[in-house]
Amino acid sequence: MNWSNYENQVFKVCKLYFPDANICRDIKLDGKYSKRKRQIDILIEENVGGNIITILVDCKLYNKKIDVKSVESLIGMVEDVGADKGLMITEKGYTLGALKRAYYNPKHIELDIYSLAELQSIFHGESAIPYAGLNGVLLIAPFGWIVDSTSRDGSICMLYQRGLTIAEAAKQKELAYINFWNRKTDNFNLNDLIKFQEDYMFETLDIKKITYQESINRKDGKTLIRIADVKKYPGLEITGFIEFEEFIFFCVWFSPEILLKRNIRKIESLMKSVKLVNMEEVLQSQYVGLEEQMGKTEEVETKANIIFEQGKILSILGKYPQAYHKHHECTNLVKGHYGAMKGKIIAVLLMDLTYEKYSKLIDSFFDLGPTNPKVCQDLISIFSDYRKIPDLLAIFDEKSLEYADNPEARGNISYHSALIYVGLNDFENARTHFISAKDLFCSSKLTDNSVLKYIDTNLKTIKKIINAEKKSTRQKSTNA
């Protein structure tokens, strides 16, 4: 391959990755410091948030890996022509030192390095379709970042710098997560969500300041950026919102203060890249793909996991009886498959069956580990999502009687009942169940003292709340 053909390949991939940008090949720009014309292989000019962002692409058809010296040369050229970012594409890859030099340059010039093969597969490594139910988007990670599609509590997916693990990104205090707010659940618009979140933040966090600013223009949704300065946070919390018709997309980005402007540009680039997708088509395609995988394996556990994933898809598509049967098929292959057991419970709740219809299913789920807090926690999550918490409280009461000879299991149930009552602001019942849980744990062979300490902390907090409520009632009575 000659240099011209190589540059042409890179140019075509850049056109794919930056579809709305103005992209030129082989041009010359004036150097502010060198006072001479600088030759640019590819220049990308992209409108982000009303500002034109310029990216220099430097194509290196070398027979060896790019080193630190080449990166420093690109840093100098980006600075000399006043560009915002630099992108180096190499044929033979790059050294770890070169990648680190690109990320950690002290002038805050944004750089990244790819081999041509990486750039050609960029939509596989740095794009994702995060979704919740039938709400989903296609998004592309900002410059130099990746999408980690592993689902974690409170997030659909995470984003952080390419080349790092999530633990390393957390140590650097610079990472982000994506989540959705379903507008059909409570008829929230963006203003409602902002107020709801802000009230919660001021109630639970030590907030210094919250500011808002307008963001990019989208024809399909209202956008906004929030910047929160929280006292105990090592940096700022930047949140970008897009209000779609069915749901609100938001990205929470944790940033050192010194990188605020750069990271606002990144979050706006992300918000610009977000595209709504037809999740029914995506999920049906995934289902067919899983069916094809099924025909290529004889391994029982692999088959069970494929069937489990199919059950999840059917549940999202609203085909609850079929989803139940898939999860049941999975548990027939692998007894006690935890995900499939949860899936069956979700399916029967969505079919709106009575407790009598699924009581044996709950029994089997508890049998997986009546002393394991995860069992109760997952039931709370499931029943909360489908607004059947009163049903779960009744189930917990019934189970507590069934495990009369197992004080640790009863303690586990009472403890989680107390947490439910705290969430319902029923502090009298919460206190009763916390006290019961403490007594039961103390009479068992429980060795985890942290649970007892947590119960004591909750009891102290509840006592203060109850006393404050009584004082307020007395004052109202006196005034009356």
C-alpha cells in the first residue's frame, strides 16, 4: 500500500465516523508560532454546541510502532495551527508510552492514536446501543473514550478513557455513566426531572452550587447541561440531558475542575452523536442471533444462558407467557439458575397473576438462600419496579413464619422489611422490624457486625425523625 492509498482509506473512515463534519485532505494551515505553512493530511471541522471544533488527522505509514517522539511532534503541530484536537493513525500500531504521552500531555490538547484496523472497527469498540425496556439509543463514545456496556447499579453503561480499566478511571476521578428516565411512568418532562433530582441532591448531598447552561440544538429533543459542585466530591458533576418523546436520556460525567471546559465539549459531542433506535427491530435481530448460536453449541450451560437471554428479550417485547416458558426451560437445564429464577418472577408479575398463582415460585427463590441478603434485595428491586411492594411485605411476613426455626433467615427478612418501611416513610414499622432483625441476628451465629452497626445507625436516625414528628404535632396542637 502506498501513502496516497493509505491516506484515502483513513479519509473514508473519517467521513463515516464524522458524518456531519466538513472534512478536507492535504491542505496547508498557517503556523502561529512557526510562521510557516504546515501541511495537514486530513482536517475535520465539526460543529459541536454551536462551536467549530477542528481535528488534525496525521497519517503515519510507518514500518514500526509510533513512539513518544512522533506524539510530541503532533502536539506541536496542533498547538501551532490552533486546532482543538489531534488524531494520529498508524499502520503498525503504537507503544504504550506513546499512548500515555497522548492522553497525559500537560497542555490539555486532546490527542488520540489508532491503528488503521482500530479506526475501521471503531463502531464495534466505541459505540453501543444502551437501552431500558423499549427505549434505546445508538451512541458513539467521545474522542479518546470507550463505552463499557456492563450494566451496574444506577447506570445502563459507563464511559471512560480508552486504555484504562474502570478502576483506573475511577482513581483518575474522570468517568461517566448513562441512564434513562421513562416519561410514561410518571409523565415527567425535563423540568420535572431536574427539580426532582435537584431536591434529592440538596437533601442528601452537601451542595456548594448548581448551575445550568444551554447546550446543543437537536430537532428531536430539548437539551440542557447541569454543573454541580458537591463539597465531598473530588471534582465537578456534569450532567447532559436530552428530552425525547418517550424518555429522558442523561449522561453524568465526573470531571476535575481544571478539565471542565474540555469535558463539557466531550459531553456535548456525545449528546450530538445520540440517535434514537427502533428497539423492537434490534431485539428481534438479537433473538434471531441467539437462535443461531443455539444451533452451534452442545454445552448445557451455554444453552441455558442463551435461552435465558432470549427470555429477557421476550419480556422486554411484552411477550410475558413466552418469556416465562423460556426461563422455565433454562431452569430445567440448569437447576437454580439465578437469573432465570428472577426472570420467571418478573414474567408472572407482568402477567399480573395472583400470589396464589406464583407462591411456589417465590418459595423456590427463597430456597436459593434465605439467609442471603441478595435474595431479599433482588425481590425488593423487582417488586418495586412493578409497583407491588405491598404484596412483597405480605410475602415477607409469611416467609418469616415459615422460617421460624432459622433466626438468621428471619432476621434477614425483618431487616429488609424495615428498609421497605423506611422507603415508605413508615418509621414506626421500620423501627419495629429493625429491632426484631437485631434480636434475631444476635440470637443466630451471624458474624457480620457491620449489619448490626447499620441497624443501630438506622434506629438512631428513626428515633430523631419520630421525635421531630411528635414535637411538630404538639406544636400544631398548641397553636390550634
